[in-house]
Amino acid sequence: MDGRPAGSAPARDAVRRRAALLALLLVVAGCAELRARYPGPDVVFIATPEAVGGEMLKLASVSARDVVYDLGSGDGRVVIAAARDFGARGVGVEIDPQLVQASRDRAQGAGVAERATFLWQDLFVTELAGATVVTVYLRDDVNLRLRPKLLRELAPGSRVVSHDFDMGDWRPDRVQRVRGPHRDHTLYLWLVPADVAGVWRTRVGPREGVLNLSQRYQTLGGSFSLDGRELALTEATLRGDRITLTAAGGLVLSGRVSADAMEGEAGERGATPQAWSSQRLR
């Protein structure tokens, strides 16, 4: 013991230091919890020029039937343009609460507050099932982290548009160059492909066959047999939920995918089209 009374100045200083340290630890713990919920931006906000944002929406063929999600929506300009200029409903997702509030104020001023919603949220936890169009201006590495979520949650045929950054080996369906105020911009469009990989029991009119498809995003391969005769697939195209398969000899199967079923028409040159349907076996 040092012999100093408990109420001495050094003792009081020690108590205050311990209390301050405890308070700091509580603050840090609270910040860590908040950070876990809202971990902060992966990308520093840089606004998409207004004209470029409009071209993104045009590239996606946005209409009044669409629900447009802008992930990392910044000051809300793309969402507001979707509502104001295209009649769509828009949802902006932004991690910065000040930008969220600024976006809401801008939507109110533009007269589209009823059709433009802004969420203070991490885009990686946002439910995307209601979106028909998703727009992003992130980074290539963030796009790659986001890609599985887009493919998993968006319905086939949904459109994804990225400003300046691609999605790795998911080849875009269309690329468009746009001149902005200060530089050229690159826009990428993808249609979310239906899942068609597997073995399908197939009927073409009265004939029966088996279709075996492999898939990498919208790129397809495989084999086709009809009435026991092997027919090589010479061309296979998948755009969203629309599929076209061309077999050796000129037989073309064209139709729509819905979960484990495909149906449409089958035709050969000079012949009357027949009904075509397939059911996935595995």
C-alpha cells in the first residue's frame, strides 16, 4: 500500500480514468454493433451524370410496369428519374443516412415521393425479389460479390444495368457507350437467365424425346434425341425466360421457361409448326 488516503486526488484521478475507459469500451461496443448492421459504404459516392442515368434506364427499357431498384442510390437521381420520366416505381438503397434523407427531399420536390422509396440499408441484405430492373454504379469487385444475389433473387428476364463496371465472366447481353459531360461512359445490360440445366422429357407433337442441357449463365450446350434419334444442337439461345434451340436438320424449338417446364412451338422449314413441351426430370 502506498499510504495515500482513498479520497486523495491521485485516487480520484484513477477512478475517473477507469470510468472513462469503461465508457469508451461501451461506445466502441455500440459502434461495432451498429457497424455490423450498417457496415458503411464499399464504394465512395460519385454521382452518375443525369444524362447517363437516363440512358441506363432506356437501355433497360424501363416503363410504368417496372419496379427499379438502384443499389447504392446516392442522392436518388436514378430512382427519381425512373419515377418522373418513365412512370416506374423506384426503390433506392443507400448506406449513408444523410444521402437517404437528401433523396427523400429531392423526390418530394420532384413530385414523385409516392413512387420513389429510399431505404437506409446495406444493399447486400436488401430483398430484391420485387425488382424487375436493378441499376448499379459500384466497383468490379463489389459487382462480383453482388452477382450471386442477383442471379438467385431476381426473376428470369429481370434486367440489370451497371455503369462502367462489368460482372466478370457473366457476359453482358448488350454493351452501350454513352458520352457524358466530361468523358465516355460504358453501360452493361444483362437479362437474368432462367435455370434450364438438366435432363428434360420432351414432346414435339406426337413424338417423344430427351433434351439434356448444360448452362453457364445464358450460354447453353447439350444434346437432343427425338424418337430415339440423336440430333445435335447447332444453336441454343437463352434470353431471360425465352429459349430457342436449333437441332441438326433444321428443327427449331422456341418457347418460354417456367420453373421445371418449357413450352412453345417446334417448326421445320416448310412444315406446319407443332406444339412443343418439356418437363425437367432432374
